[in-house]
Amino acid sequence: MTTDGRVVRGRTTRDGLVAVARTLFGEHGYDATSIGAVLAAAGVARGALYHHFPSKEALFDAVLEREMARIAEVVGAAARTAGDPVASMRAGCGAWLEVVLDPEVQRIVLRDPPAVLGWARWRELDERYLVRGLQASVRMLAARGRVDPDQADVLAHMVLGAASEAALLVAGAADPEAAMATGRAAIDTLLTRLFEPEPR
């Protein structure tokens, strides 16, 4: 029972640190958020933080991964509202662009990761949380004869790349709402032209 209690307390402490860090990283960005600020906001000792995270970078990595998992749930829920695979990709990409209208999401998911964690880790999390749904949709199209099966996974990555670029443009736009509308229209054009319509 003692061991179980320690495990539960440890998980609670870790979850609390990630939640507090998410707020601070979202509001101020990685560089402007100190370990001291996280400790003060979480109300824990420095040793407790370093027990779970060896560095601020590791803490940010945990925040990013949790945020990516949350976004994947939002995107997946939107994608599942559509029956056709192309409509599913359109809905999912649209949800992704809506999520990145939030400046805190922009900081955590788009702006800080390449500098803090590097391109490879950023891409790894994209692959883990966002590309799988696209792969499923494109493979479904391939099974229906609408795309070459050998190209299915590459096409899924291309769609994610286009959506990610649109998200970066939204994040950097003077008018994010207008940029999102343009981005959604552009992705719609891409999907319409990339995938052949259902044979009649």
C-alpha cells in the first residue's frame, strides 16, 4: 500500500507540474519561463521537479506531447464526423487550423519546439499523433482505387505537411481568422485536386 501511495503521489506531482508548465509556457513562451516560476506556481520543491524531469527541456517535451495528444483527440473527433475519407481529412485539417488560432497553442506546438527540441523530435510527435489518421483515410481511398496504394503513406505525409504549413501561416498572420479561412480554402483545393472523385 505504501508503494502504491508513492506511485500515485508521484503521478499526481508529475501531472501537476506538466499542467502548471503548460500554462506558463503557453502564456510566456519557453525562454521566458524559468524553472523557479514553475516551482512557485506548482508549490513543489526543486528536487521533486528534477525527480520527474531532468531539465526544463524535458519538462517542455512532456508539455508538448500532452498538448499534441489533446489536439489529436480534437482533430480525430472532427474527422470522424465525416463519412467520406476526403471529407474526413478536410474536417480534420480544418479542426487543426482552428486549434492553432489559440496563441498559447501556437507557442507550445509551433513556435518553440524546433528551437527547444529540434526538428527531429518535433516531426516524431507529428508522426505519432497526427499522421496516422491521415494514413487511414488515404489507405481507404487506395482500397477504393482512387489513389495508387504505393503512394498512400507519402500522400498522407504531404497532406500533413500542407496543413502544418497553413498552421504556421495562421500563427504568424496579422489577421489569424482571415488566414485560417484562406488556409482552409487552400487545403480544400489541395484535397479536391489531389484525390480523384469517387468513380460513378
